[in-house]
Amino acid sequence: MFYVDSGEVVLQRAGSQGENIVLQRARQCFVAEASLQTSAYHCDAVVTLSGEIVAIPIELVRHALQADSAFALRWMAMLNRELKRLRAQCERLSIKGVRNRLLHLIESEGQCGRLPLGAGLKSIALELGVSHEALYRTVAELEKQGVLRREDGQIFVL
């Protein structure tokens, strides 16, 4: 298991037509926590923005969960937050239109209307399930309309 302290890791797998499907963009969180009870992980982790990643032996986590109830409760709270984030992602993928998906992403994953771009708009396009060209056009249009702005590696709603 890994913890992304800084930088960005994308969990992805190949789709039926060979395209990459982004399951998670990980920043300051655990990666591969689903491997806690499996022998192999179900997707690939790709570093998209260099940083610091800490490897954590699975056996230590399993032992801590069994031996330390306070740790187990904190772990459950972290998994609950991740479950809520994944439900928001499912909701976002059902939303029509690149504009609405992008604004939903900023609202649900950002803080105070700001979302770090991480590896850039191409990575976000994969997460939104849209082409990067469509996302570039939408961002340019929203900037022109004064709805959002890109600055200092972030995108934010005005």
C-alpha cells in the first residue's frame, strides 16, 4: 500500500478499446487501500506529477487494524470519505456536458471553489470521461465568460 504525500498518482486500467480509464487521481491520500484483502491490485498506478510517495507494508496495516481500535476507526472514517468521493465521481459521470462535469468536479473535489490541476487538463479530462480537446474548449469558453480562471496550477470558479 502507498500514501501519496505530495505529487499525484492516477489509478487507471485499460478500457475495452484500449483507452485508459481513470479510476482515481490521488493527492495526499492512500493508494491501493483496496489491496488490503487481496493478493493483487485491480489497476495500474501511474505517477503523473512527481512528489513523495511512502510505501507501507500491508501486514503492518492489517496488524494495526486488529490491534488498535482507534486506528481502525480512523481507517473506517478515511474509507467513508473515499466512498463519498467515489459516489460523487459516479454522479459526475452521469452529468451531461463537459461544462457541468467540470463545475461539479471543482465543487465536489476542490476547496473553496479551487481545484489543483495536478498533472494538467489532460489528466482531468480522463477523470471526467471526456476528450482533452473538449475540455480545453470548455475551459477557454468559461474563462472568456468570466466563470472560472486558471492560475498558479489551480482552476477556480470566480
